[in-house]
Amino acid sequence: MLMTDSTTIRVDRDTHRRLLDLSQSADLSLMEVLRRATAALEQQLFVAEAKSQMQRLRADPQAWADYLRDSSLTEVSDGVD
């Protein structure tokens, strides 16, 4: 990816060393390591929020029954038996 615009961030020395180690072991640029780390954290937070919402939904018996009923109406067959 061509970097057309950038900024500088400060990190402590230990974090910088760890980023360099990851960069070298994965044969990636520091920027790519940061991009992937950011994407991984975004995904982790998304999944945690989805799990939390499902737990709240399951804690309410009526809401859970409604969810199951509604989801059965929207099931799409994948054609695989």
C-alpha cells in the first residue's frame, strides 16, 4: 500500500521492540504490523460486543424466544445436505 499521508505516534521502547520483532518475524513493514494489529483489535472488540448482546438477549426468556422465532423466518438454505 502506498503511503500518501502519514503522522507520527509515540510508543514506549518495549512496544517498539515488540513491533520490530513482529515486523521482522512476519516479514512485514511496521506500518503493516500496526494495520493488522488495529484490525485484530477492532474484530476482537466487535466479537466481544456481539457476545455481550447475545448474553443479554438470552437472559430475557421472552426476548430470546422472539429472537429464535424471528431467526427461523429468515433462514436461508445453503443447498448443502
